[in-house]
Amino acid sequence: MSKQPILIVGAGMAGLSCAVYLQQAGYDTLVLEASDGVGGRVRTDVVDGFRLDRGFQILLTAYPEAERLLNYSALQLRAFRSGALIHDGPNGWMKLLNPLREPTTVFQTLASAVGTLGDKVNILPLLRHTQALPLEELFRQEATTTLDHLREQGFSDQMIERFFRPFFGGVFLEDDLRTSSNFFDFCFRMFYTGDAAVPALGMGEIPAQVAARLRPGSVRLNSPVVRVGAGEVQLASGEVLTAPAVVLAVDAAPAARLLGRPELQSDAFTHTTCTYFAMSEADKPAVSQGDKLLMLNTKRSGAVHNIAVMTDVSAEYAPAGQALVSVSTQGLDQVDEQTLTGRIRQELTEWFGESVSRWRHLRTYHLPQALPAYGPGKVHQPLQLADGLFQCGDQTAYPSLNAAMQTGREVAERIIAG
């Protein structure tokens, strides 16, 4: 075994996972990170005592790679309820709960106006279908778009427009539901077999926990890389490092630049904008008090698509006596924060009343490359690019934290196997 460390470019979840598995096998690793912290897209900022994830994010506890690598107890996970509160314009609020997780809600769910009785009956064969195959087989099925898949499963337009489009549009970060039906099946299975949760102190605790398992000195921050090759990395400082293997664990756009590939177009990604507001407990929306449900808007042309009262799920996201609300907006190529904030206030005042005028805007995150797009026929990329050069990350597979961790592990296993 070489005494030189394996070089890993990028301290996101893929790179950190790869480093942990390599170190467990006795390898030395050095992770080079361009920014000032670990986590990549999974970061949490503290602003005036509020914990702001960089975009609304959740951990699906059924992710097999997360179960393999993370210590859930130490993360102090706080779970959302399984279901949603849905705002349907003049029809007001509707609630859809998962009776498989909350059996006492079965009659309430059957009576919900979100979909027809046939829609609710159709959930069971969909659930059986997504549970029947091994996870790797889900991605080998012949794929269509999610929208076509739902129609083929017999779901009504009412159910699609009132639940599937707003809910999974928020998951995929695109409202046309053109995402691959295979990925929909995977996500549906994960939502139904585990919790949607956040660590008590924010999503940034996940990469922080993984990084803490590495030996001291294994991560170099503020170390941007400008060139990679088989067994060699050049830093922006001019320093050249050599290694028995190099792992490229950055997002799709920087990976293309470092590999000398054409620049990726905007349609290679889905994007989202997340706006955070602070308020007193007294000014929280009455409809959500303690419900721990994601709020969805069926009117996707508005500025408000999905809302989460983060402090209902984890009180630690805000100082005592304060509440934190996350508002997600899809489909914006460019963002004027002041204009967007004004539109959100106007729409939510119609929903919740004049208390919205007292909400304090904390920060807006516009994420034009939030996730790699994943349409039908998307081909998973090879993890080995050349002798001594590997890549990992969700852009090589499918867009999720699970894929980032999985590909990081798989690259480590290839290096270990020689």
C-alpha cells in the first residue's frame, strides 16, 4: 500500500464518504476543498441565531447508504409527519396523511378532497410495486417521465395536480414531472418506508459528523483545484500533488471544467430558490401550529410553492421564542431578492393574514444548480475515468444524498480492490 495519500477533490458528501471508507481500510487520504467548510451543497449557516440550510433539504432515513454510514442518534433527528397540508386556492386547505404511518387517520385520508377514492386505492399497488424490487433493480426498469408513469398507474388529474405535482415537484425541483419514473419509484419507496427528517442543529451536521470520523489533517479547506489527472492534482496556488489515485468528488459543472469537457447548459440542472423568514411564535401561521407537515401550493405559477415551519420540526433552528419559516420557489432563472420577498409576503398575507407583515426576511438562497436533472434514459456514468482517476457524486448516478454516499463508497471499494 502506498504511503502517499489518496487525493480526493471536494469535501461534499461523496468525497467525505469515500475518504471514510478508504481510511477504514487503512489508506491515508487528503481531501481538497475549495470553500471554507465541508458539505458541498449540504451546508447550514447561522444567521442571528437561526439555522439556515442552504436550500430546503431533508434526510430520508430509509436511505440505505445513510443507514450504513451515519449515526442517527447522534444527529438527534427530528422528523416531519408523513403527509402534507395543501393550499388549493379558493378551495382552501386540504390535509393528506399517510394512514400506513398513522392508522388512526385512515378515514380522514379516505375523505380528503385531495384525490378520488380510486386514487387512494391506487396508492397500495404503487407501494407494492416500489417495494417489490431490490433498489438497484428500480433503476434498471424501462423509464418514462413521472407524469406519464402516474397516469399509467391510473391516478386522476385531480390527484396529480393537488398532490403529486406540488409534492414531488418540490422533491425533484421541477414542476413538469419530467423526472425519470425510476427515480420517482425510488423516492416514493423512501418516503413510505422511513422518515423525512432533519438533524436538530441543521443539515450541515450530516457532513460534519462524517468529517469528524476522518483522521486529523485529512481535509484542507480553501484549497481550490485547477487541474486533475491520473495520479496528479494542481492547486490554484500552483502546488502540484501526486498520489496513487485521484478521486474527483465535485458537482457536475466543476467536474466538467476540471476534465476539460464542454460547459454544461442550464437544462443539465434543476434549480430552486429558498427564502427564510423569522417571526415570533405568536405570528406563526395558525394552520400549521405544531403539525410538522410540509405545506404545498397547487398554484405553481405563484411565488410560493412549498413552505416548512422548521421550528415546528426542530425548535433548535431558532432562538427561544422565535420561529423560522422556509419558503421554496421553483423555476426562477434569476432572482431579485426584494421583488421575490415582496411577492411572497403578498401571497402569504392572503393565506395567513396581516401577521405576515411582521415576518423578518433573513436570507434568500438562489441555487441554479441545486440538483442534476434526471430524465428518462439518463445513463449512469462510469466511476473510473482512467488508471488512477475516479469520479463520484450524485451527478454520476441519480440526484440524492444516497447516491452521493453510495458512489463515494463504491469508488473506495474499487481503489481498495486494486
